[in-house]
Amino acid sequence: MRALFSLFAVAVIIVVVVLAVTTDAGRLFFGTILPYAAIAIFLVGMVYRVIDWARSPVPFKITTTSGQQRSLPWIRNSNLESPRNKWGVLGRMLLEVLFFRSLFRNTKADLKDGPRLVYGDAKWLWLAGLIFHWSFLIIFIRHFKFFVEPVPGWVMMIQNLDGFFQVGLPIFYITDGLILAALTFLFLRRVLIPQMRYISLAGDYFPLFVIGGLVISGMIMRYTPLRVDITDAKLMGVGLVTLDPVLPEGLGAIFFVHLTMLTVLLLYFPFSKLTHMAGVFMSPTRNQANDNRVRRHINPWNPEVKVHTYEEWEDEFREVMKAADMPLEKDTESK
Amino acid sequence: MYDAGKVILGVVLFLAILLFPVWYNLAKGQTDAEPELAEPVKGETCVAPTDYMRSNHMDLLDDWRDRVVRDGERIYVDFTGNKHEMSLSNTCLDCHADKAKFCDECHTFMAVEPYCWDCHIIPEATTAGEVTHGT
């Protein structure tokens, strides 16, 4: 039901776009106004999110570790699993952000006949996740060519590597196939595994369908005769980023579907689980060193406690204590 | 804000990467660049309508290559019934004589590097439409 709801939402958006871009007003709205609004909301929303997280205090040092902490010199410390300093943290963050190291530890639990509970590896999610994210990044970088003139050499290089096998004409991009396969896995995993289906929400399916729509509409435009004149697409892309928007005539409905899928993704991004893009950098379990025993972590919301030390107490009652011959820590007159 | 230095650095990096096209175009962009195709030196119509050729010429060339190289067919009947030899060098470049001012205009603009010219020799363009073909 929640999957169908999300699918329905995406389908409605596509139908609305296809109908709307037959009119000039619709093309202006979906081709210029909405993209600008989406970029603004995306950028402001993400920055707001990050600032909001950065303003939240971290009361405890809650590094999650899975390795030996630094202790005695003859016990080997695992600096990546239980970082002792910022270099360890940096290394661990890089592994996490670039290679999803914590997801690599993913396990599954199966109830076998007996009943017997069996734990095992579950690397498929890690693999599909890694393929999806890296493909998306490469596709994102490839798309710079639609927005800049002249196209930098490194964009050309990435594009040529992506089309390395020169299959088909226009050349098939490896990442296009990979991202579609990964998306299919991520979707089927939620639908076919009963436990996953039970915990999956509309907010889990919606981004999958939006990105699926984005990828498929993009592939239709590249690999099928429905393709649009890409020089028009580039004129429009350059127009958008130079604040001089144009709407060339030759762009068909499929182009606007593609653009609007991206627009919806951008609009949806700061309000959804997709903020993990920024959140991964801000998680206190990952970005702190495990150095509790070396450096004191002060809870930023500790209240100001009014203390009265013995020293102050003695100062207050020194004369009286002296008169009663009580021992004093500091006898001012005897010096 | 805690760790303000690192957070601000991160935010600035995020904006710099996402807004790459904006500052790159400002720095060294030729944003008024637009492909300008040279007029064909002869011929009334192309082998397919202009709109089709503009976006789908690669399908046609791919089809031609397969038919010539694999099936030995050489004659293409176009949408008006005219017959053409299926040949990039002898048919296409006969009218669109200057590769640099025709093919390359859009291909360079769109960062497309077709591998036609891995095998085909680029003919020398002449203004009169006299094309020197490679062997």
C-alpha cells in the first residue's frame, strides 16, 4: 500500500508534467520557475539542516567502536575501529563515506528448523548501496557537460571511462545499467522480504521511484528514438546556471519529465531521509575520537553549579575556628 | 554552534561542488557559445527530415554501418524515395563538406567524441564542395 501510494504520487507528477508542458505557461513553470525554486529550497534546506545539527549539543562521547581502544603501549590499538586521534577519525569517516564500512558489517538472522537461529553475512545491501551511490555520483558529474561551456577535460575523462566498452550508439554508459540494477535490488529487497516490507514507509519507496523515474526518463532520452536534441538541452542548462533562462522549442515532454523528477528530488531532499547525505558527516557516533580516558568530554548543557569549597568555607569561619583551637589548612596570622 | 570551523568548511565545500557550473561559467565560460552549422555545399534535401537528423542521426549511421559492413547492402532509399549510397565519406560529407564546421560544431559543444573517425579518414574541406576522399 505504501509502495503503491508512492508509485501513484510519482505517476501523478509525470502525468501532470506531460499535460502541462503542452502549454507555454506549463513549460515556463516546470522548466524555469520550479527548478529555481527547487535549487533554492534544496540549498537553503540542507544548509539549515546542517547548522541545526551543529547547534545541537553532544552531551556524551558516544563513539561506536568495534576495535581495541588505545591503552597500554604493548596492546595494539585499532585506530580505524576505535580512533585515538583525529587522524583515526578522519580515516574512519573516509571509509564510512566512500565505502560504507559500517554497512559492510551488516548481518542477517535466519530461523531454521529446530528451531535454530543462524546468523550470517548480508553483503548484498552493501554492494547494491555502494553501486547505487557511486553510479549516481558519476552520473551527476557527467551531467556537468550540460551546464558548462567549455566542458572541462576531467568531465570528458569520466564520461569516456563510463562508456569504456563502446557498446551501442550512443555509447551505453556502464553506470546507467548499474544504477538501474541497484535500484531494482533496493526496491525488491523492501517488497520481497516480509520484515523489510513491514518496516518500509512511503518515505522509503518515494525516493526510489523518483530516482527510478529520473534514471529511466534519462535513459529513454539517450538510448531510444524519443530522444531530444541535446544541444537544446544544453542551451537550457547553461541558461539556468547563468541566470539567463531559455526554453528552446525542441525539447519534448520526456525532457520535462526528466527535469521535473530531478526538481521533485531536490524539493524532497531536505525534508526526508535523504538528508543522510549531510547527516553522515554529523553523526556523533562516527565523528568523535574514542579518547574518553585521555580527554575529558564536557557536556555543553551542564548547568552552572554553585559550589562552596572547603577553602572558601575555612576563609569564612577562620576566626571562629582559630578561637576554638581547631586545625586550619591555612593559618594566615602565624605567617 | 559547535565545531563552527569544520561545519562552515563543510558547508562551503558542499555549496562549491553543487554550484560548480555557476562559478566555472563565470570564471572561464563561453556561455554565449552555440553551435553554428555550415550550410551544405549542395543538395536540396538530406536523407531524412532535419528534425530527425538533428537528434537521431546516430541511429541512421549505426544502421547504415551494420547494413553495409554486415549485409553488404549499399543502397539506401530515403523518405522521399531517392536512392543514396550508404556512406559517411561519400554521401554525408559530399554535401556537409566541412567536418569541423558541421559535425564538430555540436559534438564539441556537447562533449561527444564519436568513434567514426577512428576508421574514416577526415576529408579535406574545400569551399567549392570538391572533397578529397581518403582511400
